[in-house]
Amino acid sequence: MRHLNIAAALLLFSISAFAADVSGTWAMNLEAGTAEASLTLKQDGDKVTGTYHGPRNEAPATGTLNGNDLKLSAEINAGGQSVSLVITGKVADNKMKGSLDFAGQRSVSFTATRKP
């Protein structure tokens, strides 16, 4: 039983050692360069907070990072109405690829690069 506990602890340590770090500012290109946006993020363990800066608005964002999978939620103002924005992405080094979902009405793909 003791060996099982040690093996489990080593597995958890190795998984956390390979988890991405998303802290910083990310320059985003939306749908093959049709618009630009950015994310400014701060990570604390698996919790992520920050700001989404879109082409027409900006909003606070909160979410989680599970391994290399990022999921953020924000409420943006679109023409005077509050719209739920869900940002999902897969992080690899200083690159990210994913999608922005606007209240289930429209999904936009993006690529992002962390600014130095």
C-alpha cells in the first residue's frame, strides 16, 4: 500500500510539472486574421483570472487551466446587451489555439502568442 501511495504522489507531481503556465499577455488573431484581441492573464495553481480585450470591448475573465487546457468565462457588452463569452484553448509553450464562443450563437477560432 505504501508503494501505491508513493507512486500516486509521483504521478501527481509529474503531471503538475508539465502543466502549462498562462500568466502574461497573449496577442490573439481571430479567425485567420480577421480581427485582433488579447488576453492578460494571471495564474494561481489551476485558477486563472485576467482581462479579455476584444476588438470592440473588454471584460474581466475567470477560469481554470487543466494541464494544457484553458477555459475562461467573461461577460462582454455587445450593443448594450450582456453576452456570455467562453474562451477555450490548448496551450503549448508560448502558443495557444482555441475558440471563442459567444453565448452559443457564434464560435470564432483563434491562435495566440504570448508577448515577451
